[in-house]
Amino acid sequence: MAQLFPVAELGALRPGATLSVPLADDGVALFNVGGTVSALHDGCIRCNAPLSEGIRNGMRVMCSRCGWDYDIQTGSVCAVPDLRIRSFEVSVVGSKLMLSVADWASGD
């Protein structure tokens, strides 16, 4: 069953901004693209560099270390769409950004 976890204030993530936030023992990258907030695991599959430090281009983020591109909404590697990192559903409750996390400990 999914649980909602507060991770940031909406005002901390203005349009065009990226923010890295902790969740359990891991990190999540939040991206605000035109007022829509997306959330991905904050680590490149190939080299584990933080995607929150990547180079944004529209709905893509490029790893600053190895150059792999990711779709910000789905977590898919753009060159290999079946390869993906974890993405999270984001909700706004009041002024809080909330992540929907199902069975975080099991990795689902």
C-alpha cells in the first residue's frame, strides 16, 4: 500500500528548479518543469552520479558525469526506454510536496 511522505515545501521548488531531498536512506531528485513537479531516484544507473546535479533540457535530464539522458516523468533512459530508474508520483497537499511511496523498503 502506498504512503504519502512530505519531502519539501512547494515554494522551495520554483518552475525550472531542481531539488535533491532525502527519503529513507536514499535521495530523490525533484524537478519543476513549467509548474509540474516530477520525482526520480537521485542516482544515475550507469555511474550513480546525482541526477539533481544533471543538465536539464525540457523533460530530460542528462547525467553530468556519464552523459546518459533520462525522461524526467518516467525515469526511462532515453536511448534504452526499457531501462529506467525509480520514479514517484508527486502530490501537493496544502503547501507540501508529497511523494507516493509503495513498499519503499522492498524497492517496489
